[in-house]
Amino acid sequence: MRRMEHPQARLDELDRHLLALLQTNARAPTAALARQLKVARTTVVARIARLEREGVVAGYGVRLGQRVEQAAVRAFCALRVQARSASAVIKALERMPEVEGAWAVSGEFDYMLQLRCDSTQALDALLDQLGQLDGVQQTQTSMVLSQKIDRRPTEDIQS
């Protein structure tokens, strides 16, 4: 059976400029994007559709404001898991809304989790839950005290 190769997306200058604008404001109307890019609105619509289809744009989301961010208790948790249990552990993690991200990593641990909870008590309960998952051998957690660098673009919502 021949393996399907997924072609690497080729981005030209217009694609890169469009992506930068979308990262700044994913809710920008296509007409406004077209004016900024000095192209037809239909060109912007077609480019966005192609970028989505090729997996360059994976989705659109909401970035939480300072009220929510400052009220949250955040932590990073490293997990060591038994190899045969890795798939089941990932499926269990997917069902936990407090797990904002999970990465397979090299080194002493197998996965690094980004956690967000409403309180230290909720974080404590979550860590107990993580430690009790079948296949989890060890956890190591560091609480976030403050964020020093944030390069994600921001957009002020105007009413």
C-alpha cells in the first residue's frame, strides 16, 4: 500500500501577512482584511479556506482576559507513565477540562501538562486524580507564580 504524503504547506508573502492579521484579530471581517492586504475580498476568503484545508490554520479560539487569568491557579505537571498505558492516560487527560495542554517530552518524564484550576484546593484534587490514573508512575508539579513573557498577540474588544 502506498503511503499518502501530506505536502508541506507553501506560504507566500500574502499568506504570511494574512496569518499575522488573523493572529492579531481572528474576528476581523474579510472585507477589512482585504483592504489591509490590498486584494479582493474573494481572494481573502479563498486564501483562508485553503489555509484551513491544508492545516495551516487549525482553528480559532478565545483568549481569556486578565480577570480570569489572574484568578486562576496555574501549574505545570510532569508525568511518567508506563508505555502500555500511555494511550489510556492521554484519553483520560482529554476528559479533564483543567488540562489545558499536554506535550510528549524527552527526558526523565514522558508528558508535560499545563493545568488551570480555580483554587489551590481544586489543583490539589486534580493532582490526586492524575496520580491515581492507571499507568501513571510519577508526577512532579510546579505552580506558576507569575508570567514574565507572553508573546501571544492580544486584541482589545471594543463595544
